[in-house]
Amino acid sequence: MSNLQDTYGPETICFGCGPANEDGLQIKSHVEGDVVVADWTPEPHHQAFHGVINGGIIGSLLDCHSNWTAAWHLFDTRADGTFPVTVTADFHVKLRRPTPAGVPLHLEARVVESADPRVVVEATLEADGKVCATCRATFIAVEEGHPAYHRW
């Protein structure tokens, strides 16, 4: 598998993770055992001020990456073989230190609780081997009729 976004949601237009959004962040999440990882390098226009990445960009990276982690977990544990559409129900970010611009950022996420259709994920965002931000988020798999249902 190349990455979760291109494999399961190539037409997705989400700002953070949509392969079809040319103006978005276009993160690429990869499964590595029980964690999902992504590496992403910010551009100068992602800065809040010189040398530091905007907090909204950090939140988008963590939200989208964690959401794909939740969807992958449900797909991997369900017997029906369909890839679920998940949405953010609850999201808490802690900005631990300024996230530097101009260096690759590394994201790691793992499932810490799961009771289908609800999944809780914890994630970190690192730069130069230092944790810059963390999050804990809850995601819910949605069914037909929800506005996000056909986004993949």
C-alpha cells in the first residue's frame, strides 16, 4: 500500500489530507505495525511568524492524521471489508514548544481506545526529534445519510 489517503480516498478534498485538494497540506499516512506515521515538510506560507509554524496548521496535521488512524483501525478490525468514513467528534491539542519552519515534521498516531464505531487516538508531532505538539481525539464512523459519508 502506498499510503492511506491515495489508497482509500483519492478524491478527497479535505484541506489537511485530501489528495484532490491541490492547495491543501496533502499529508500521506502510512501504517507501520500498530502505529500510523507521516512525514511532512512545511512551506514558508505555513508560518505564524518567522521560523514558527502556525498552530492551525499543526492542528490540521494532527486531526487529519489521527482521523486516518481511526479509520484504518476500524477497517482492520471489521469483518465486512469496507473502509469506514470517520469524522472528528472531540479533539484536544497541546502545543508543547514552537514548531520550527523549514524542517521535516514527523507524525505518529496510535489507537488507545476502541468500541466500534468510536475510536480514541493519541498522536504526536515532532521536529528534529523533539515533541512539539500532542493530541488526543475521538472519531466516529458515520453511516449513509451523514454529510461526510461519501467523501472517500
